[in-house]
Amino acid sequence: MADWWLESAAAVHRSFIAGERSASEIVDGVLDRIAVHDPILGAFLEVAADRARASARQLDRRRLAGEQLGPLAGVPVALKDNLATDGLRTTAGSALLANWLPPYSATVVRRLEVADALIIGKTNLDEFAMGSSTEHSAFQRTNNPYDADLVPGGSSGGSAAAVAAGLVPLALGSETGGSVRQPAAYCGVVGLKPTYGRVSRYGLIAFASSLDQVGPLGRTVGDVADVLRVIAGADPEDPSTCLEPVPDYRAALGGGVQGWRVAMPEELQKGADAKLQARAEQAFSALVAAGARPVSVCLPHLEAALATYYVIAPAEASSNLSRFDGVRFGVRQGGDRELADMYSQTRGRGFGPEVKRRIMIGTYALSAGYVDAFYVQAQRLRQLLAEDFAAAFSMADILVTPTTPSLPFRFGAHDHDPLAMYANDALTLPANLVGVPAISVPAGLTAGLPVGIQLMAPAFAERALLQAAQVVEDHFGPAAAITPRRGGGQP
Ligand code: GLN
């Protein structure tokens, strides 16, 4: 019981169903561990203690009454703070939404509640999910649980750090260009970006709508598979969701990869740290040792992916963020005399520098004189990339790459060089541009820091993706929960 926090979500669920521990005991254990360790880590923006205790009491009553309980009954879950939660402050890491209480919950949040998961609180992120380090949060710093002088990655840095530190066994994050997989890699946990359209975006505060997708983080592939099954599927509130049936992802996990074709595209290793490339090769060899056949594929337009993303994502963001004007959404500032003054003060004081940079880049890329040269050109490249990946997936079932080009970096390392920050996403954002699913799986440590391996699969092949990820997890061993240590910096 003492070391409950080392357990997988599946084990916590089983112990609750078996009556070995009550939901109230589970929640109290989680809240105690958060109280001890989160002051050092800084993963949570808000801990919803009363709400979690109330849900736990209700769940305990229902269990004693012999009611049928959901597949995540008794499992504590944290939510990235850009997922709208009825009655719980939802800030998107922005001063502009510091006091926003949504009147509804995101579909993914409702589905977790229907599955009887216990919502513990909201986690830190880069403002409006724009970033790769969680340093752009308007509120606080989140440390990497392995080394408090290093970033946890981003933008779902709070969710990844909370899972890695054993504060919760599961969390939701969101992805636009790697915001689940990159922090999962930096913190040594599993992070999945589903196929575009697999999971509802309703209630996810929009960054770039053609790229955004909600994804789970956990310490085992099986746990992530269980969450995907709960949150995936068509949603009338999000017309971009697909009708594709949702399989039992866990059922496939032991199946192995005998006879599958696997490839390590050279273009997705280039520029990565040699140690990380070597680890990806080990993962690849593990798949081959399990019976997969190595094949080669090429992605001739991959070189353009980073630039393509950093035109399309800011362009969509500049449009999506127009609603934060102090009238429709956002803390209103100024404007005693003039409307224009109110807009400019609300947005000028409310948005942080990275968000303003994106809005300016996006507005420029869409402006009348430049739209053809930037936005339209980026759409053409996106199409060429989609064709590259379609060709690659006609040859290979699974692609293997390092998740990130480098290991977690120090706070402030990219303060004066936004392009260096953007380069962190070079290996993850292609999956968002072409809409395919991808996962980061822990592959042990190097120099005391976690390494993540990325696997990619064709659209809606999450079952195969998770099945291959299980082989990689079996090879390297599942993620360990680590107790965060105090470093030089405070969260
Ligand atoms: N780091 C990337 C960006 O800043 C991706 C962010 C994300 O996936 N939300 O755009």
C-alpha cells in the first residue's frame, strides 16, 4: 500500500475493484504525495482536492452497492489545463484566462468521468500550448523530475512530470506538433498522439485546429491503450472526428510484430544526438529480433516539415486566438474611452511574448500580399509530405525514430533563440502535419536522463502502433516512477 504510486493505472484499478483499497484511500494517497512533492516539481496549476474526494466517496458507495463500474474506476487522472473542465478553472497557462471557469467539460473529460476515473487537477503548460519546455507558462515553472535544473519538455510538461514523479498514474495532454511525445520523452514516460480525428477536440482550447489532438500519458503502454479506448471515437460536438470503430487496444498488446515491416527513415534520424540515434537503433533491433522485417523508406520532403509547421500552426493560431479579446473571452483591461484601446490593452498585457510572436508570424503569413508565398506554399508542402508518408506506409507498417533530437535542456537555454526551441519538434511534428498516430516509449536512461523512442503508424492503426510499442517496452522495461529531487531552481 505504501508504494501505490509505483503501480500502473491498471493495477490501481484492479485493487479498487477487488476491494483492497477504497477510492477515498487512493485519492488521499495521491493528494499526500502531491502535497509533499509538487512544491518541488511544480506540475499542478490546481489540485481539485474537494472535487476528487467527493467523486471518490461516490465511487466507493457505488462499489459497495454492487453497481457496474467503468474501465478506469478508481484511477487518478490529471488534465492539461487547456482542457475545459466544468467548474474548474481552465487557464491554458495564460494570464488572459487566469479566472476562466468553463461552463462545460471537454468531451475527453466527460468520457473519463463516465469511465469512473478520478479527476485530480489541472497541470501546467506553455501558454496556449505554444512551446517545448513549459517555460512559457504565465504562472510557474515545472521542473524535470530527473533533474530540477532541466525543463520537463512541453507543452504538456506538467502532465508528463506528474506521471513521471508518480503523482498520478495517468494524465491527458494535447498535441499540435509534439506536445505529448516530447515531454513524455524528456520525463521518461509513454505519450501517444492519436490519428487526427480519432479523439474529440471539443473543449480543447484550440491552438491550430488542423493539427490539434488530445493524447494520453502513462507509465505503461497498456495504461495508455486503456485511456485511448475511453476517449476515442466519434463525437457529434466535433465534426472532424471519424466514425471508425474503437477497438480494445489492450487486447492486441501481446500480439508481437512477427512478419511486420519496420523502417528507420534516415531523414528522421538526421541531426539527432548520436546517443539517441543509437538507442533508436536498439529499439529497431528489438523489433527485428521479435520477427519484424527491416525495410527502407524515404521521405524526400521531410526537410521542409519544420518550416511548413511553423507557417501553418501560427497561421491557424492567429485566427483561433482572435476570440481572446476581453469581450468574448479573456480578462478585460483598459478601454475606458475607446474599443480599440480595450482590445490592445487586453491582448497586449494578457498574452506572453511567445504567443504574440506566433500571432504576428501567423497574421503575416496570411496577409494579402504574402498568403501565396507562405500559407499556400506551406499547404502544398503539407500535401507533398502526406504523399511521402503514404508511400512510406505502403512499404512499412511501423517507422522508428528518436522522439527528440536531443536530451532535456537547461532552463533559459533557448530564451534568446526561438528557432532553437522550435527545432526540438523536428522529429515529432511530421506526424501532426500528415495526421498519423505516433507514440513515444521510454528506452532507458543515458547520462541519468530519459530517452524516448518514437514509433509511427498509418492513420487509424493505433492498435498496431501500441502492439509494436509493447515490444519496445518489453525490451527496455516499463517507465519507473521517480521521486523528484530539489535542484538549484524553484518551480
Ligand atoms: N512545440 C510546438 C509548438 O510550439 C508544438 C506544441 C504543441 O504540440 N502544442 O508549436
